[in-house]
Amino acid sequence: MEQPRTDIPVQAGEGARCVYEHDEDRVKAGSIGLVLLLMALGMLFGGLVLVVLAVRIGDDAWPKDLPHLPWQVWVSTVALLATSVAFAEAVAASRRGSDTGIRLALATAAVMVVVFTGMQAWAWLDWYEQTPAIEAVTQEHRIGITGFWVFTTMHVAHVLGGLIPLGMIAWYAVFRTWTASRQGLLRHTAVYWHFLDIVWIVLLLTMIIVL
């Protein structure tokens, strides 16, 4: 009968088997995974932007009567930038060893995410109310009208996905010991939200140009 393995390192204090001998190894593996994720997301959003721009530039039939971007978009932009700033402060507080600073920064980030999502939902309703008067008689009209929803919905989906690591970090910050691997998770999450900021700015500029 095959004997169970006993050479798998056990994370000190966790009481569970772990494939990583040191917390630094876990952080390095997470960094590699994050890079691959951001590359995939970059190609996804980049491809979407290029397709819409190609249609817009290559056809003179693009509708001229599309409504302006809802004002809620600008409020949500400020909220998202504030979220990124809050994560940067959380990382700085982690380096200072300030648990209180981490909690305050994460709480601020969570509030700003709620504001961002709420403003985006309001913007969708505003856009919907403005577009029925526009008759979508061509493919260009349909792309122009739905482009706003496609851009913003895809971005919000990834914002909501970012709530998972945010929730994990908040749990660790309040109820668990703050280890090196959890500091790495905080840095990785901050990078992810900075990436969402960059993507949103690109999408916003695209919408300004296209719509």
C-alpha cells in the first residue's frame, strides 16, 4: 500500500499543508499569476477598443446624434481614482506597520467602489433614457448606442471581481495575523486596481472620441 507523503512543507501556524516553503515563494507565484492575468485582460479590453475604433474610423455613416456621456460617468471616474489612491495608502500603511492605516484605507476603497458602481448603474439608466429617440437603422447606429453599455459593463464586471481580493484583505486586516504573504496579496490587489484605473481612462477616452 502506498504510504502518504510526509515531505510536503507545512506552513507554520496554519495547520495545513502548503506547496510553498516560504511566504516569499507564495508572493512570487502570485506576482507571476497577476502578470498573466493583466496581460489577458489587456488583450481583451485592447481588442474591444480596436474593433470599435476600426468601425468608427472606417465608416462615414457613424451616427452624429448620439447623446453626450452622462454626468455620472465623471463622478464614477473620480471615485475609481480615489479607490486607487486608497490602495496606494494601504500599501504605504503596510510598510509602516500601521494596522489602523490599512483598515482605514481599505474602508475608504470599499466606499469608493460602492460609489463607482452606483454611479455607473445610474449612468446606464440615463443613457437608456436618452437613446430611444435615436432610430437604430444601421449597424453603426447599433454599435454606437450599445458601445457605451459594452465598455462600461465589461469594466464593472472586473471591478466586481476585484471585490473578492478586497474582501479577503479586509478580513485579514481585521481578524487575522498580518503575514508577509498577506502583504503580498495587498500589493497585488493594489496593482490590479491601478490597472482598472488605466483601463477605465482608456475606455473613457475611447467613448469621448467615438460617441
